[in-house]
Amino acid sequence: MALLKIKFTQQRRVHLAQGLWLLSWMAVMWGGVIFCLGVYLKTELLRRAEVMDNTEIHVVPNILMMVGLASIGTNWVASRVCQDSLDPTRFPRWKVPLLAWFAQLLYLCPLSLYCQVGLRNGIRFYKDTDVPGRCFQKETIDRLQMEFRCCGNNNFKDWFEVQWVSNRYLDFTSKDVKDRIRSNVDNRYLLDGVPFSCCNPTSPRPCLRYHLTDNNAHFNYDYQSEELNLYSRGCRQALTDYYMELMNSTGPGVLSVILIQSLTMGLRYLQTAVETAMVLEDPEGDSEGYLLEKGVKETIEDLKINALTMLKFGQVDPNAAEGSSEVADAEKDEKDAPPSPAS
Amino acid sequence: MPFMPVKFNLQKRVKLAQGLWMIYWLSVIVGILLFSLGIFFKIELRKRSEMMDNNESHLVPNLLILVGLLACGVNAFGGKVCHDSLDPIKFAKWKPMLKPFLLLCCGFNALLLLTALLCFLMQFAVYLTLAEGLKNSIKFYKDTDTPGRCFMKRTLDLTQIEFRCCGNNNFRDWFEVQWISNRYLDMSNDLVKDRVLSNVEGKYLMDSVPFSCCNPGSPRPCIQHHLTNNSAHYDYDHRIEELNIWTRGCREALFSYFSSMMTSIGVLIIATIILESVDMAGLKYLTTALETMEDPENPECESDGWLLEKGVKETFGDLLAKLKTLGKTNQVVEGGDAPEAAN
């Protein structure tokens, strides 16, 4: 009793083949889109490599690229199958690849949301514009803070804890500078100021960057209640949100799964319909297409028996007259054999 | 003597019809491209309209949108005619419309030429509106509490950051306006009072620029205030300092952006004119080839195609004569019909 039988005339077979051909080309293009998405994500991550703390996040774009390429390959094969399906001389050669095609696992876009990016190193090396290998850190951080509208790692106070003004620009004869340097153990010039890239353009007031904790330094300024002056979000949060959104686009993932499922089902119908037609005397006449030749339970039983015969392939036939070790093996295997059908 | 005659047999006619059909559909795509470019240009002008005093001219984008739509319509019709041209029954119903259609194409080409000219000439208008608009923007930077101008500060800051520019001609434009609102000035402070009294209009002027003028590529944390005072900052000479703030003026930056956009649109329109002319020539050849078939029942017969029925000079002479007769219809004809002709 075949599963989900459908009658196919020659006309219907032709339409099915054409429709599937179109669908498989759409799937090829979709695979291309997913591949490009992976490439784009990878370049974005590489661009921010200086400020990203870990490399595990590269798993996602790598997987996207592999899935895209695999999708292009398999769906191109599917389109060739469809093209050849109505030609009885060329169709049989696709039999084995088709079986492999059906055995493929569904692509599950692993949306690994594990992500720990941060600016810790970036802030420390902000002032090192004269150190080779770090000279662009300042520009990168400034552009990052302006583009993502964030300040510091968790908030703007992170800037109070590092020296972000290089010693080249500090006048060590000035009393103020000397005081600040002596005020901490590491002799760093710390100040309650932030770089200009933290400034929020939507603030009604021209940006206040220095003496942020000193209410008297500025007219009509209250450090506790001032909200719009600087960006309140930390860059860790901003970057995480951005990449979450980018990778969380489940829309394409769901769509691709649906596409592949329908393609698989359609191909199966086409294969069975064409095969039954070729077996009949009149290849241009009606035939039946189905998903499974027997019912679900019977197919699973058949698969189990096939798998067991494959496992037994390496074992010795107990009826053959071979050496004692092989007989011992056979005995051991006979002991193993009974439990498996019951499982 | 026809102008540029070409002999056609059946195969040539078929090839001409097919090729022309493809070119017409290519022209439809170009029309869609023109339409979307018009919309894009309109949106860009709207986005920057605050910088242009809100009185920028939308003539060019509106024309582009119109031309794009017309191109789609005209070329789709042409494609349909080509598609039907090899079927004598279908072609017969298009025959009477062909002459007016070709005249319409001529008119459309003239419109395209006008649009291309405007694209190149309106750049001057954009330059002038930018100059005026930016001057006012800088003046109204501080008015974040005045309705209608409260977003000027944000717009100007974001523009200076995006286009990497400062001020109208250069950063010194900021020295001539008060860009800090009186709400944030402590009028009881002596320094403030000195500055306010130092000029006729009582404006608080200083040699400082907003934070959006800062260049992130500078190795040194941005110096915004006391720009002309070398002793206010350690190791600073304002005459040789180049990287600290953007040196380009925003008028120049915005103008080069818009002018490159308008120039490329103009070049695209000229390419469209050439494409349309090719379309018209092809259609003329196709229609004349179909009309001059000696034996309409026999599709295999040969025929002639040409661009103009008589030579160029004679065609122009005919046109002029026709125009003269059109002009003469309201005048009295000598020797007869005098009472009717007299108005």
C-alpha cells in the first residue's frame, strides 16, 4: 500500500518536471543568497576584528557559507534530474544520486546566539596612535562609537578608568597633570572625560566632554540627570544587538527549509512517476507517483533489515566451514543478533 | 531613392523582430532604472532639504520619474508590436498606429534630451541653494528650542560627520556665529560677559567648533576649543595642525556628492537616448520590410526596408512644406473660398 499515491498523466509529469526545474533553480539562487549573507557577515566581523574579543563567533558565517554552497550544489543536481527526467535514456543514471539526495539531512541554520564581544582592549590602546599595529585603534573605536551610537564597553564611565590621552600630548610641567598622575598607583593620567565620538548629536546642548562628574564646571548641568549629552549605551550591548539582528534573520532560514522540503517531495513524486511509467508498456501513458512504495511501518522495517544485512556483511556466514576463531566470532555475533530485532 | 535601404528575406525579418523585441525589453528595464533613480534622487534631496533652506527645486527628479514611466510604457508597446509583427493578422491591427507611435518616440527622445541637459545645468542651482542653506543652518544651530528649527543641530552634526566636513567654506564659519544657546551660558560669569560685549550684536563668539567637526583619523584626541590659541594646548600649532578637524567645507562636500549623482544620471540618460534611437531605427526597418512584401500571402518572399522613404534632404523639404500648409490653413486662399477662409 503506497503512501500518498497520486495519478500522473504524461502532461502532469511534464508540468511537474518543469515546475520542479524552476523551483530547483530558485533554490540554487537562494543558496547563492545565503552564501553571500555568510560572506557579508564574515567581512563585517573581520572589519571589527580589532574590537571583537573572541573568534568563536566566526562559526556562524562559516556555516552559512557552507550551507549556501551545499545548497547550490544539490539543487543544481536536482535541476539536472528534472531536465533529464522526461528522457527515458538519460533518467536512469540519476538513480543513485537521487537516493543520496533524499538521505540528506535538513540544513538547520544554527543560530548560535553565543556571542561575547567587547571593547576592553580597544579602549586601552586608544591612545597608542604611535605604536605599530595599534595606530588605527583610535580611529576604529571613534568610528565604531559614532556608527553604533555607543560609548565605552558597558557605559561611558569605562573611559574614566583608562588613560586615553597619550603622554605625547601631556604637559608634564603643569600642576594639574602632575596631580592626576600621582593620584593613582599606575601613574596614569586619568580624567573624567570622554572622547568626542561619545557625543550624542541629538542633544539640544553642545556636547560636554570634560569634567563630566563636576556639576560646577558647567552652567545648568547635573551629572546625575543628564541623559542626552552622551550615548548611554555601551558598545558591547550595541554590537551584540547588531549581530543578533543580523544572525537572527530566521525569515530566510524558514523559507529555505520550506523550499527544500517541497522540492524533496516533488522530486520524489517525479522519480516514482517516471519509473513506473518506464516500467509500463506505454511510457507516455498514465502512471502513479508516491512518496513511499509501502506504508510507513513497512518501509522502516525494510530499512532496518537492510541496515542489519549491511552490518552482517563483514561477518562470516556461520554455515561456512572456516577456522575456529571465525566460528567464535560467529557465536559472538549470534549472541548479538537476537537482541537487535527486539530493539 | 530611399535612405539606407536593406534587403530582407524571411530569416532576416524574423531575426530582426526577435532582436528588436529583446532590445525593447532591455529598454523597459532601463526605464525602470530611470524611474528608481528619480525616486532615489528625490529622497536624497528631501533628506538634505534642511541644508538647502527647504526651497530646493525638485524639477529634475520629477522629470526623471515621468520619463522612466513613459519609457516603460512606450517600450512595452514597442515590444508587443515586435512580438506580433511576424503574424500578418495580428500585425494588421497595429499598422495604423505605427506612424503616430514613431512620432511619439521622436518626441520622447527630445524630452530625454531636455532632461539630460537639465541634469547638467541644474547643478548650478544646487550649488547656490546649498551655499545659502548652509549659512542659515549654521546660524540656527543653537536654536534647539525653536519650533521648526529644533532638529537643525542634529541634522548639521550628522551631515558634518557623514560628509567629513566642517562649516560652510571651512571651520572658521563657526567662529562667526553664536552656536551655543543662551540657555547654557552663565551670564553672571565675567568671561562670558566679556565675550558678549566684545562685538556689536552681543553674540557669544568663540574660536571653537562643535564636536562633529572632529576628525577621527587624528592621532591626537580632538581639540575643539581655543583653536587659534597655541598656548591653550600642549604641543599645538594651529597653523600646521591639519588632521585635528575636517578642513573641507560642507558646501563643497555636499555639492560634489550631488553633482556626481546628477552627472551619472545625465550619462545614463544619454545612453538611453542612443538605445531609443536604435529601437526607432529597428522598428522603422521592420515595418517597412513587412509593408513592401510583394506577395503578402507568401511569407518567404523578399522585401526592402529603409529608414526614410526619400533621401534626407527631400524628407526635410516635405516636412517643411507640410508645416507651411498647416500654417496657411487660416489664411485666405487666392481665387476661391475667400469668405470661408477669412476668419
